Amino acid sequence: MTFPMIPNRVSIVVPCYNREKYLNQCLSSLINQTYSNIEIIIVDDNSTDQSVPKIQSWIRSLPTRQQQNIVFLSLPRNTGNAGAYTTGMFLARGEFIALQDSDDYSHPRRIEKQVEFLRKHPKVGLAGTQYAWFREENGKRFPAPNWLRYGEEIKKSYQKGKHCVCVATSMFRRSLFDHHGGFHRGINRIEDYKFMIKFFKNGATIENIPEILYYYRAHPDQRSRKNRKRQ
């Protein structure tokens, strides 16, 4: 059961597992968005480091009016990234749901531009964005690898079994989640791909915004790097 929807609000879901070093930059990039009608839903996935105290301290540092727009849930056991993301989606009250990994950060106008795009394109159910990646040690940004696709090429890529949307950059209409649910927890390492395929199979249109609105951190403990090592 989901909460009643609040028109024009964006619910930003941030799962966290042992990301104490990166939380301030991640969360500050969201609370300072130019689009103000947001709620930030932080789901700690039973971290074993100091992530929970860091999150609590960050929330206390905010003005009261901003604290009211933060939802924080600490899970009693580890559910995995897919489980934490989906838990946050169930808590969302916004007309739109945006995703962000807790070791990355967003451009200040990311949410504003994605809402504007979805308003202008009512047939699009989900919009990702172009992104840049940066090294943890120096913060220098680099263009993303050329694997994203646009327009009809997105559907063609997924039909061929290829992945071409950076899921952590996504914003989608909450109605998609209400009808089709979130990530599949039982599918390790390809939950992002399956998430997109599920929307396509149910008739959703997916697009990428070609502007860099997201910054992806490269570091030894990032989830995608660990997944590649397991394959």
C-alpha cells in the first residue's frame, strides 16, 4: 500500500549502505535543488559503519522547514540495493519519483529539468539523464562512456538485451510504480536492466535527457565495480 499522491512533488529515493564518507555531498546536492517541492527519502540498508549517525547529524543541521521534507528509515536487516530502493518507493508521496545512489551527487537543476521534461512529454514515463563520472581522490570530472541511447534507439537496445539508461539518474511517474512495482530483489546484478524491461513490457516510454545532470563517483567500493568482479 502506497501513500496518497501529492501533485507536483518529487520524492527522491536514496538507498544507503556503508557510505558515511559520501553522504554529506550526496544529500546536500539534493536539498539544494532549484526545484523546491521535494521530499528526500533515505533508506539505510543496515549499515555497519557510521552512516546512520551521519544521516541523523545531517538532518539535524537543516532548518526545521527542510527537516519536514526528509523521511529517514533505518532497516533492521540488509535487503540489498534493490530492496532498499523499493522500500523507499513505497514511502514516496510525490507525483514523480527520482533515484540517486548515495555515493553520487546531482546537478543543482537536475530535478527541475527532469520535471520540466516530463511535463513537456506526457507520453514519457521515465526520463534518465546524461552524466559525468569523477574520481574520488581528486573530483575531476570526465565524460560518461558513450553507452546511453536516445529516442527509438533506447527501445531497440533493450530489445537486443543491452542496457542504455543510467538508472540512478532516473525520474519516473509514480503511477508506473503503483501499477508495476519496483526492483526485483531476487535478480542479482541485473536488477537495473530488469527494472527498465518491466516498464517497457507494460507500455511505458523511456527517454534520456542529453544534458549532464548527474555525477557518478568512481571508487573501489562502488557497487557496479564489485558486481563486475563477481561476474
